[in-house]
Amino acid sequence: MTDKAQSSSVAALTLGAIGVVYGDIGTSPLYTMKEVFSPEYGVALVQANVLGVVSMIVWGLTFFVSLKYVTLILRADNRGEGGIMALVALTLSAVGRNSRFYSMLCLIGLIGAALFFGDGVITPAISVLSAVEGLQVAAPHFKPFIIPTTVMILTCLYWIQHRGTGGISRLVGPIMLVWFVLLAGLGIVNIIQNPVVLKALNPYYAFLFVIENRGIAFVALGAIVLAFTGAEALYADMGHFGKSPIRRAWFCVVFPSLSLNYLGQGGLLLAHPEFVTNPFYQQLGPWSVFPLLVMATIATIIASQATISGTYSIVQQAISLGFLPRMKIVYTSAVEKGQIFIPLINWLQYAAVVGAVVLFGESSNLATAYGIAVTLTMLMTTILTFFVIRYKWKMNLALCLAVTGLFTVFDSVLFAANTLKLEEGGWFPVLLGVIMFVIMLTWRDGRELVKERLNRDFMPLKDFLGSLFIQPPTRVPGTAVFFRPIGEGVPHAMLQNMIHNKVIHERIIFLTLYILDEPAVDDADRIRIESLGENCFILNVYYGFKENADIPAALDECERFGMEISPMETSYFISRQNIIPKFDSEMAPWREVLYSVMARNARDAADYYQVPSNRVIELGSQVEI
């Protein structure tokens, strides 16, 4: 690639990162300043407090986003991929399965992933609702229409998900670039009118605000943290854009624009304290409310889309890593593998988002529910990062503690401040997180129990074949592919087939699927074949947790090893377990029932792994747990 082409590619990725990565944090100015100075927190609207709050926001963006995420955590990539599930996989591979930290880190990762789902519900709700609330600034009589309008916009947004986002993705970057330029312009106008607000660039005013207000300042952190929501997104989307474009987008466009706008809103409030009810829409006067409303609505829809797509990605990764049951995944683009649609998750999230809008009614009420999930996820990310830099990068322990210790302290303070809002609305994302945590933990533990039960009576494959071919049964033409779990045992489907049909195929392939703790596997390393004699083979197929398993395509790869497999002469034998709760395992009875329900409703393995349905033979067996 020429220097010119490479530069053009980086510029395009940087523009894309502005649109997708920073949509959430880019819409925070809509509601952050309004919430900090709401009567609930008791922060008096005086110059010292305005300067202190703006200083805390600007330096918070510097500390939490610029230093923690952009500088440090973007380095903790899993072969170029980021996000909580990628970080979990990287951490677990770094410490090793035999480590005393393994189970604890697995639980921490599950907590972080579970809370991401709570955040994914609040973000579309508060973003779109706060934008639509601009209606009542220009025309108070529109207030009764705010919730119906918000629900209508969200309904349209979720309804079009099945069509994919490829058509509009090219517009997202330019639109959000305009949005950030608008934020910067609004800020500059108000800074010029009241330049005293530039004092907030001195961190002394943030320190003074904390010292003079103490308890009130601690409570106000619950609202100030709204300015940092969306920081996880830049890490989660690293695989789509790369570190360099994300960093360029932040330091060249997003960070300056946000800082200028918060400074501008601070200057506006110093000059016009009466605008505190919604300072964002008052930055240019009454004439600008409707244009700002239109632009803000578009920006919040883009921010919501990024969250929705991120949820699909996290679910897909969780399924691959064995934390969620298989679900129907629709690929909405023939070019971009990352563009997916998961119908069940889409409509469950839609119901939760609309429920949040109707239940809370105002963005101010939703703001009380927002921070707790975000701050706890940030804390989980910091803890996992410590183990990566200690055990993966082999850094000195003292240095590891110094690097992550300060972030842990500040993350903990932010989380503690948000726990004060638990009764006022913080329970909502926590409840969603608890539900998802229980589901993921139950699925993981249930799978382990099933594996344990199946392995109790397992028969070593090579010993079985040795005895089988002493007096071999009738062999019929074609190839039989038996799905075999990780281990040494004989597939139950083969035993069932021999019991019922009393024949074996001319060629037998024992296929085991491995999902590795890395995003993708090189094509050259996709398959491994081992001959067992008598035209029987072990075929191991390897995928990364972000890849889409395609078994027929993997079988086509066997031709490179001299094994040609005709699709029309191949039959796939899959064992389907019927889970029977026995209520005597280490899992609680209700969790056994929950697992059995999920197992019965999980997507068929054949369908999930893209095996032709007319070539599949399913053989059932009952497993008690």
C-alpha cells in the first residue's frame, strides 16, 4: 500500500471511529450539566461551583478517557480485538486454567459483561429521551408528546435492525463529525461571551470544589460521571477501527469538542443561571432550539445504534465462549462479517428500553439509573487489566499496582457515589445485570455438569475402535461426521446409531470444535487431522470467539490434506441431550430448571454451525443433572 493510500485508509477509519465509537460519550453534553445542578444534588449555582464542576468534567475526561482507556487499556488488545469479553478471554489465557485466580477472574468478567447489558438498555433510552425533551424548551405544550415521540423513534430504530446498518454506516462518520464541530462551535461562542470559565482548565478549581463541598461533591459525582459514559465503547470497537484511528479521533476531534462544549455550558450558566433546567438547548438562544433538536435526535439515534450493535457483538462472543446458549444470528452483510442481527436479543432489549422510558418518564430520572452500571463495568475492566499487564506482559508487580491502583481507587469512588442512587433508579440496570449474570453463570455451570455426567461413562475412542474392527459391522457408502465434545470419549451419537442401525459408514470423521481464547484463527491453522486407521479420522476444527463457525467450509479445507469430502455423500450425526433436572447437584434446583429450559430452547447445533439440515441425523439422549 502506498503512503497516500495508507493515509487515506487511516483517515477513513478515523472518520468511522468518530461516528461509531464516540456516539455515546458525544451525546453526554445533552444532559450532564443539567443533572449536576439539579436540585436533587444540592449543588448551588455559584461561580466557584460552576468552575469546580466544569474542571472535574474536563480533568475527568483527561484522566478516565485519555489516560486510562486511550493510553493504557487500548494496549490490552486480544490480537487486535477489545471489549469486556475479549479482555476476559485474554486475562484467562494469561493466568492459565490452573491459576488460583481463574474462577475469580471469570466471575469478574461475567459481572462486567452482565452490566454491559444494563448499560445497553439505559443508553438508547436516556439519549433519545434527552434529545426529544428539547421540544418542551421551545414549546412547553409539547411535553405530553415527549414519551410517545421517544417510543416511536425507538420502535423505528429497533424495527430496521434486521435490514442491517451497511447502508447508513457510511453516513455516520460525517454526521457525527458535524455534531462534534457543532459542540465545539457552541462552546466557543459561550466561552467568548464569558471567558472567566477558562479558569476551569486549572485542576485547582476541581480540588477546591471537593474540599469546600465535601459531601455534596461526593453525591454530585453520581451526575458528573455521566460525562464519561461511553468510554468502554472505544475499547470494545478497537477491532473494527484499530488503536491509531481511535486515538486520533479522540485527541483531534472528540476530546477538544467535548471540553469546549462543557466549558461553554459553564460560561452560559455563569451568565444566565435561569437556563439551568436545560443549558444545552439554550446555548444560542430560542431560535436555535429546533435545529439543535433535529441534530441532537440524529446524534442520539447514531449513539443508540452503536450500543445496539455492540450488544449483538457481546452476545455472539458470549455464545462462542460458552456463557450463553446458541441463538439465531442473522448476517446482514455479505461483506462485513461483524454486521449481525440477533432477533431475540433485539426485541428483548427493545422491550427493556421502552419499559425504561415509560417507567422513568424523564431523562433526569434515567440519569439516576445510569452511572452505577457504567462505573462498576469500568472497575471490572481495571481489575482485569491488572492481570493482563502482570501475567501477560510480565511487568514488575510494583509497577502494575502503580499503573492500575490509582485507576482502581478513582473507579471505586465513582461507583460508591453512584450506589447512593440505588433506590432512586440505580436498581434498574443492576437488576438487568443480575438477571444476565445469573443466566450466563447458570449456562456455564450447567454445561460443565452435563460434560461431567457424559464423561462418567465415557469409553476411550481408540480402544472402542480397536474392539469394533475385530468383527466390524456392515459398512455403507458415504462419509459420517460425528460431532464429538472435547475429550477422549466416543460420541454418544455413534453409539446410538450402532444400537439402532447396526451399520457404520465407509469413512468416519470424529469432529471436535474448539473455540479459542482469541478473536480469530488463521486459515492455515483452522483444521488438524489425525488418522485412526480403518478409514477413520479425528478432525479438530479451531475458531476464534469472534468468528462464525462454518462446518461445511471447514470440511472443504480437508482437501488440502488429501481428503476430499463430497457434500452430497456426507451425513452429520449430532447427539441432542434432553436435560432432566435431578435436584441433587451442586446447583440450586431453580437453576437446574433454568438450565434445562435454556437447553431445550437453544438453537440447534446443526443450524448454528451452518450444517445443511437435509444432511443431519439427530439422535437424542437423556442427561440428568
